[in-house]
Amino acid sequence: MSGFMEQLRAFWVEFRESGIAVAALFVIALILVLALLAPVIAPQDPYDLTGLSLRDARRPPGHVGSAGYMHLLGTDAQGRDLFSAILYGLRISIQMGLAAGLAALLLGASVGLAAAYFGGRFETFAMRIVDLQLSFPAILLALILVALLGQGKAQLIAALVAAQYAYFARTAYGAAKAERRKDYIEAAVATPLSDKRILFRHLLPNCMPPLIVVATVQIANSIALEATLSFLGLGLPVTEPSLGMLISNGFQYMMSGRYWISVYPGVALIILIVAINLVGDQIRDQFNPRLRR
């Protein structure tokens, strides 16, 4: 445990040398706090349809609504307070990104590790499936799966996992294939240890660095994919104001000058994705010194 803490401390010392990465990490932490405290901070519950008034629909930023409080960022076409809807939308985006990213990591890493460890026909079959899937754009696969599975959080997470697990599988396979030939794995195979123990106690920890890098990228991609599908009307139901749904709701009003309905949720989405990617870039550079500038 002490060795792990020393490695973590050394990693943080090197990480904080990048001011941009530290600033991005601070932005992510701030967004997480705002999203977690949304029920406390938000002046309105955007899920409560009884609390909405069409008289407050499409009001500009700073408008004082019928409920008596100021709509800091204006309102959308349903009369939702946009600041409240963005906070709740961030909760949904983060939940979907983490759930889909971590599930894709678990599935993809399991497939890649097993293919590299067992080899043979299973390796050939599994990696051909992965290579075939990687030849198609993730958004195309997600669109097809969502159309087949229908709307809902569980269906959308399943579609995102199925569209992204191949990236983790290919990464885990490449790292595990190199580790499989090393003496410590050969020694473990010669002992009575079970294959499961060798895979997850010996092989997986040494394959985690590249998987962590891919995870940061794919979590950001999951958030972007969810927003894209919701924008197209194939993501979450309209009763759950995700950022993609908020952008979609205001898109038709852009030409009429009511820019805030789409722009502010779009800015929040961009800030979240860019911050995650900046942190992921720094983690990648630390795990691969050849990429450092």
C-alpha cells in the first residue's frame, strides 16, 4: 500500500507541473461539485413539469419569472430555468459518460486480456470481431443500436458500451500480448494459480496505464455521443433534460435571436469534454515519455 501511495504521490508531483492540466482538473472538480449539488443550487427542478409555466418560455437571461426569481441564463421553450436545466443536464452527462466508459473498460479489457492469454481460436475469433467493429464509426453503431433498443438510460448505456468496448479490447490485447511473453507470467502459469487469478491479479495491473489513458478519452467520447444522440432525438427521453436535448430544443430558435437556449448548454458541454481531454492528454504524456513536448 505504501508503494502505491508513493507512486501516486510521484504521479501527482509530475502532473501538477502542467498548469493547463491542473486547471482542467480543477474545472472537472468544479463541474462535479455543481452537478452533485444541483438539487441544492438550482432554483428550479426541471423534472417537475407542474412547476413550469409557458408564460416564462424563451425568456432572455436576467428575466424575473412568474415564480419570483431571476432566470440567470434565461429559459427554454418549455419555460425551464436554463441554469437549473444545465446543472441537471451535467449530472446526466457525467453519469452516462462514467457508466458507459467504465462498463466498456470492463468488457473490453476482459476480451483483450483473455484473447492475449488463451490465444488459439478464441484469440483469432475475438480480435477479428474487434477489428471489424473498429472499422465502423462509433456513432454509426450507436445510432443503429439505439434505434433497435429504444430510448432509456439502460438502453443508451448498452449502446454506448457496445460501440466503444472495442477500443479497450484492442488496447488491452496489445499490452497483454507483450506481457504474456514475460517470465513472471510464464512462472505464474507453471504454478497451480487459476487463470482468473493470473489474468486479474498479475496481467491486468501491468496493462492498466494504457487502459487508463483510453478510459479518459472514451469517457469524453461517451458524453459527446450521448449528447449527439439526444440532439437527434434518439437518446434520453424528452422528460430528462440532458445537455444534448437542451441544445436540440433551442436549435430551431437560433435564427430568431434566442441564442441562449442552445449556446449555453453547448458551452457547458464543450468545457466538460475539453477539460477531460486535457487531463487525459497529460496522463498519456506521463505514461509515455516519448510523447512529451
